Amino acid sequence: MSRSMKLTYLVCGMSSILYADEAILSEVMVNGNNVKVVEELPITSSGISAKKLQESTNLVNIEDALKYLPSAMARKRFIGDRNALITTRTSGTNYSARALLYADGIALSNSVGNSSSYPPRWAMVTPEETDRVDIVYGPFLAELPGNSVGTTVLITTKIPETFESTVETQYFFENYEDYNTKKSFAGSQTEISAGGKNGKFGFFANANHLDSDGHPTSYATSTLSTTNATGADQSVTGYIKDKDQYGNDRIVFGPTSMDHTVQDTAKIKLSYDLTSNSKISYLLGMWQNDSEVSVESYLKDSSGNPVYNGTVDIDGKRYNVDSLFRPSTREERHILNALMYKVALDKEWNMEAIASLYDYVKDEQRTPSTSKSSSSTDGAGTIADGDGTGWRNLNLKFDYKPKNSFHAFRFGYLFDNNILEYKTYNTSSWLHGNLSSISGIFQGKTSTNAFFAQDGWSFAENMKLTLGARYEQWKAYDGYVQSSSTSQNYDTRKETDISPKLSLEYFTDNGLILKVSAGKAVRYPTVAELYQYSTTAGTSITNNDPNLKPEKAMSYELSAVKEFENGSTRVSLFHEDIKDTIYSQTNNTVTPNITNLQNIDEIRTQGIELASQFVNALVDGLDLQGAATYTKSEIIKNSKRPSTEGNDFVNIPDWRISAVATYHQSRDLSYTLAGRYSGTQHSNIDNLDNNQDVYGGQSKYCSIDTKVSYHLSNGFSLSGGIDNVNNNKAYTSHPYPQRTFFAKLRYDYK
């Protein structure tokens, strides 16, 4: 593709959305408006349109859009999972702060924390309002925060030019079998939307209702006891013996987390063309979730009744199950407000401003203190209250492209403010009781003021150099931690950094594009890493550290893209060095050993990625896309745990492979066959977890998916499909979904 060839793009807040895998971005029109935004961004990206998603993907939640995109995945344990973390080619699951999510430039990344407790807020975007989903690799854009060191996901939503509406309902069920759990888990989703434009005014309204039963995501387990049982211990049957991810013998007592979730999302988007060159938009989004987590004990007494409490006798050894089976309930109410303004000041200047507020209006989880057979059995417990947690963002961006100039400038300002408000209380009734004594308080804030500038200089007909820099002032303040016995206020902290960016591109006349990019990124500690400790299963404690250093990454990429008449192929070499990676580990160089969040001195990640996509490949009507990524992530230096040096870093598979084939038998009928593969990875920096195909492990997986879509007359369409046709049983610590069936009925009015 020569430099002069044009591609069509849509504008999406932080950057334009590509309709091709690789491109140089040119001037674009904002949907039916005369606002022009100059885009000269040196990025490697991949994306998929809403039409293609509906056609080829068993789509329930919008994070499903990442299923087959190169080097990216949303770890989704079950349909309705609120903790679908983004994993990238250089960062694994449980590193939520190394990935960004934006919808029309509005921040939906949860940068309050960096764990599965702080996932992106996917549910605030529904499939029907989505127009495109794209991912941008690496920290090579000056306008993006340091959290972009992994991947940035950009969602473009829509306001139709003419009135249209959609009603869609679907049903899904999973046949699940693991240990002694053998049952089906099912659910349904209904979505209604309507929108259009009338002169200068545009609107889009959307409502989504999801009701889903999730399979077990955790099990009660124990290593083999060394305590002899006595006559007072109850003899039981029904338990399972297996080995954990480290190869140690263990007992499995039963599932402890089967989540029934009922979620509702409602959105209203309004836009008004102030002039032929300016537009203002407002978004109000509301999401709520009511969930009930149930448990099931495999243990049976001599009469065949399930056992949930007390001490039990297994093979002559004593085990205490009093706290293993604890159901819970959770009530969540979140609200998003956003205001956007875009204007073309003249033929050379454009400006965009976005202000948004995301608020946890209600976030309450109730859990009993001891084992219960169901959520209808009352007793003492705890209440976890996250009301008031959230974030605020302000983004100002300017584009300046002088007439007859070889330069295109972009500069701007970003403010973000992340707020943690988390309290735990004791209560005499975990089901209905009021807040009683405080057992823990975790509070704090972080804020960043950032300025960026970037110049795209086309210094030759077939070459372009982009230079940029990002200046950041970060502050952590109002930190406070209180337990039942002590309290601690933390001093304000401040950091200042400059992150340079560079990209050089070369275009040939035969459709070959070569590019080399380099960029620094600073990922500051999240407010939860600084001021909130966490517990796992009531036994393992991860302490916070208010003195954590920021992670500092240097990233490099060399890529080549070859454009063909019916598609493209890209190969990329990537390399990343991160200093002071934040990770929970045990410092065994001091006595006594200290286990908390610590900085690992240096981690190096490098690899190669190949991605291709073609339409009408081999035969007319056949579309193909595929990607393969090999990654090696290594701990180079870890002064607090030297024995791990040379080991693989966690949750980054060596191979990721995806492939999709869609055949259009006619304009109305299509068939899709797709596959996903993830290779070897570790969940522990000691790399001792080598028995991975069990609960708690990080197993390889290979999933084959299918879908058939058929458009009927008068606006109706049907689709059905199966994910994991081969019923591959796999784990990412938690069990992945097994074979799952989908059926959907849809009506479009246009």
C-alpha cells in the first residue's frame, strides 16, 4: 500500500480506531459531522467490527470481542464474570493495572488496584451499542498513561444516523464436569436498544439484562493432615484425592464458589451539533449486580447427609471444615457520567475534551464467619463495603496540522484521580444484620497530572518520524489503614517522570511497511497496592506497602506489514524491560522473612508475533484470520528472592495461537469455525507449579468454537454456536468454561 492510499477511520476518544491491522492515520470525518481530527499515530493494532463480531463470535459480553485478536484475551471464568482481566503479550492475568480500557475515550480501566479485585468495567458497555473493538499494543503513544505498557483496548460505540432499534435475546448453557460436580449451568440475556439523529440532535438508549449461573470457580482443598483423628471426629465419605499444582497430595472437599449473577445495564447517550464544526455529547450509564454465591460439600456422613461443619475423620486424620464453605451475597450499583466536546477550530486546529466520573454508589458483600450449607442459613459474619470507590478523569487533546507542512502536532493534558474507600465490619447476622464493629478500613487517593506532546514529521515521501514525550506528576495522599487493634495514617508521596516515545516508519510502493518503535512507560503504584492488604481464603495475607516504587518499562518493537489486495500480514518483534515490577513475594534475604507486595528489580519479556487476515481467501466467501505469538518472560534480577533469577515470570504463556474461518454461503447465511490455544505458563515465580492440569494450576488449553448465523426476512436473524466443542478441561487457577451452547434470536428495525 503506497503512502497516498487512504483508509477510513472512526474517532475514539484517545485515538482513532483502525479498520485495518496496521496503518498511518490520516484526516477523518467525525460521523456525519464536519469536525476533523488529525491523526498521526504510530501504532500497531488489531480490531474487529460489530458486524464481524455478531457473525463470527458467540458474543454475550463485550469482552468476548478479544477472543481471537492477536496476543490478547479477557480471562473470563464464566458468563457474567465481573473479573474478566485483560492479559497481553507482555503481561498476564492478575495485572489489571497494565492494561487500559476506553469506550469513546472514557476510562473504564479500574486503576484503583492491580489484581482480580479491580477488573475493567466491561459491563458498562453492551454488545448492541458497540460499533468496533480495537487493541493497541505497547506504550508508544505519548497521550496514553504508563498503564498502556501492556495493551490498550478501545471500544467505539454508536449513535445511528437514522432511526433504528434492536431487540435481542439469547440462551446459553454449559455442561460442566469436574471432581464430583456434574451438572449444567445456564443463563439468558436480553438487550433492547434504539437510537438515531433528528437534525442536530442524536440519541442512543440501551438496556441489557443478564441472568446467569456460573460453574464452580473455586474449591475447598487441604494438604494431607498429620493430626490423628479421635472418636469425636465424624467419619465422612465423598471427598476427592488428587495432587495440587506443586505435585503435593491433597483432599478436595467441594466447590466454594458457584455464582448466580443478575446484572442490568442501562445507557443513554445524547449528542448535539452546536455548529457545523462542533459537537457536544453526554453519557449516563448505570450498572447493577445482585449475586449469590453458593457452596456444596462433597462430604457425607454415615446417613448420606452433607457435612459442612466440625472436625471430620478422613483416613484416620483430622480435618476442620468449619470455615471452608462460606456462601456470600453481593449487591453492586455503579454510575458513569461523561461529558464530551469536539470542535474543529479551523482547517488546521482541532480540539477534544472529555470529562468522566465513575462511582461505586453501592458495593456490599456479605459473608458468614463459619461454614453454611446455603445462603438461607443465618449467623455471624462480615460485611465488606466499597461505597465511594471510583475514579475521575479529564482529558484535553489538541491537533495542529499546518497547511503545506510536513508536520502534524498533537498535544494535551490528562488528569486522573483514583479513590479507594473500603471498609469491613462485623455483624451478628450476615444475611440481614446492620454494620457493627469495624474490622478494617482502607482509604486513599492517587492523582496524576500529565502533559504530552507529539510530532509526526514526514521528512521524506516514503518515511515518517514520530517523536513524543509525556510528563507526569503523580501523587498518593490521604492514605489510612485501620484494623481492629491499630490504625495508621500515611504521608503524602509525589513522583515526577518524563517518558519519551519514538517511531520511524518506511513505506514502499509494493505495499510493505517497516516500522521501529521505542517508548518508556511509568506505571505508578495503585492506591490499593499502597493502602490495602488482602486475604485469600481467610489464611493467606498479602500486605500493602506505602513505599512501593513505580514500575518503569522500556519497550521496543520492530514490525513489517505486507498489504495485499484482499488482506494483510504482519510480523512483529517485541522486547520489554521492566524495572521494579510490583509483585507479592517472600523476601528470604532477611530474618524473619517478610511477605508483602515488593519490587522485583528487573524482568525482561520478548517475543515474536505473526498476524494475518484475508477476505475471499482461497474461494469466494471465505474469510480467514489468524495469529501466533511466542513470548519468553524472564526474571533477570530479584535481590529480595535471588533464587528466582532466570525463572519465567508469572501468567504469561509461551505460545498464544488463534484462528478464525468464516464462510459466507450467501449474504444471509454464514458458518464460522475458530480455535484458541494457550501454552505453558506459571503462577509462581519459583516455577515449582509443574502439575498444571488441576484446580489451582495454569494449564495449557485448546478450544474449538463454532457458530452459524442466518438472516431471515423482515429484520429477524438467528444464530447458534458452541464454544469449546472439544470440551477441553483447563484452568487458569480457576476452571475455564467447558463445552457451552448458545442460541440467539434478534430483530433489527431500520
